[in-house]
Amino acid sequence: QVQLVESGGGLVQAGGSLRLSCAASGSIFSIKAMGWYRQAPGNQRELVGTINSGGSTNYADSVKGRFTISRDNAKNTVYLQMNSLKPEDTAVYYCTADIQIKGHWRPVSNYWGQGTQVTVSS
């Protein structure tokens, strides 16, 4: 019923920038919080940051001042602008969203994208 599709990953040199996008589609009534996680090989998935429906953001200490999360509610899309990238930012990046679907009950469920690879070379 609902899909999250990430795009924008790739290979970049240290110090460079990338912008990830994540578009939600399907039977959407409203989108609550949205966020980004990442998982490096051999590591657990970790929070990068979140943004609520009002636009308030929260970031992991490791990315504060370098990464910025924004959203376009009209497009059901969340963005992750990554600047001053470091090799340790290399990971698969996943978006997530709490989405209220259409229907009589309008339940809220958590959805995940398939992930997009970000590789930062030194």
C-alpha cells in the first residue's frame, strides 16, 4: 500500500557532498515523523536524524553541523543533505516514515525504504 523509494546515493570523495531523497507513495492520508538511518558493514543500524511533521529536526552527534534533513510535504518527500563527508559516513542509508494510510480507521504504521549506498573515499 505504501512505498518509500530512496535515491541520490553514490561515490564521493572525502569533503564532498551528496543529497539523498526519499519519496513516499501509495495510499497515504498523512505522514508524521520521517527520518534517516544508516548501516555500515559489520555495524548495527544507527539513527542519522529525524524530522517531524512541523519541521523540527534531531540529529546524531556524529553528523550535527554537516547533515541537514528537510521535507516537502506536498511531495511526500524527505531529503538528507550531506556535506563535509568523511570515510566513516560510508554506509547504506535508509529512510523511514510513520505514515497514516487512507481508510476508515487510518492506522499509523512505520515504513522503510530499500536503502541507498553512500561510499566516501579518502
